[in-house]
Amino acid sequence: SDTLTPCALDVAENCPQLKRLHGADLLSAEELVMIALQCPLLEDIKFGIGGCPCEVLIDFAQHCTGLKRVKAMCQDMLEEGLVALVFSNPGLLSFGTSCENVADYLMQALALSCMNLTDVSIGKASLQLASIHLLLRHCPSLNRLALKASLHAGASEADPEQVVYKNMRCLRLVDSNIWLDALDNMMRCFPHLVTLSLIGCYNLVELNSLQIGTRCPDLQELTL
């Protein structure tokens, strides 16, 4: 195709054993799909295609089904495209996105499809605490969770059984609109946290009443 750069063509035609592709924001959506078609061993990708059409990402997902690590840094990408990518790659170990259009649908897809996840990073999402608990229940190996989200634990959202997720080690809540009850609910479930970061969080009124040390005695890194 005339829209493909010589570099992308060269990679697609001559690197069938390619496993890791980072910096793919320099590629067009069409080039990304072409490389996925020609490089079936691809398992680690970081891309940031501005304005990537949902149907293109779905096409990419259909041809790239062995991914282990994904970072989608496209702020304007539709959630449906990311969900298609998740369902096409149940072997995912790490998933991150800075997309501003995601919500509980993506978290539910990760929980139901990718049960071997160890690392999840979601940027600028509006999430129910129940969706986070669903992810944790279905992904017992999850040890790192980073969110930039709006979180509030109402009576119907809190975990009534106070399930303990023993493998969770790192919780980062950056620039999040998080209420104290939601944070307390999460910390009760993560007693073995080593890292806790609350950089830029707001609505944490009466933070001094939060028993961080009591809830997480194994903490080694704390950023408020």
C-alpha cells in the first residue's frame, strides 16, 4: 500500500520472529495490523495511535492473539476496541492503557478473560469498586494495580466478605477522585502491600483517620 512506510514494510517482510514492539505510536493503524499479520510471535506491544478507529483495533486483535504484555497509550481510543484486544489474548500477563474512554466494561473483560494477569494499569477511568473486586477475584496472581480513576464505595459496592488478596503488593492511585471509604475498603483487602502511592488524590477528607500502618504493616514505600 502507498500509505505504508518503507520501515514498516521492511519489518513486516523480514522479521517473522519479532516478539517485542515498542514505540508503535510512530506507526499508522494500517501498519500495525500489517505487522501483526506477518509477525505471529508478537507478545509484547506498546502503541499510541491517535484517533485509531475501533474497527482497525478489532482487526488487529483478530490477527494478534498471543500477546502477553500490552500498553495502549491512545487517549481517544474507544473501549470496545480494547475489549476486543483483551478477549483475543487470554494469556495476557500485563495490561495498561491511558485511554480516557474506559469504564467497568474493560475491567470485567480483563477479569473474565485474562486470569493470569499480574499487572494492570488503567488511566482516567470511572470505575465501580465492585469491578475491581471482580478483577481481583478472577486474577489471583495480580500483584500490581495502578489506577487514575473515580472511586467511591457505597454500601452495595463494598466487599461484604472482606476477601483478602494476599498477592497484591503495589497499589498506585494517581490523581484519582477517591473517597476514604473506598480506599479503606481496598486496604483491608491488601494487608501485604509493600508500595502505596496516593499522589494527587482528592476527596480524601479526614485522611488522618485512615489506619495505614495497621492495615498494611509490610509497607516499604508510602507516597501521600
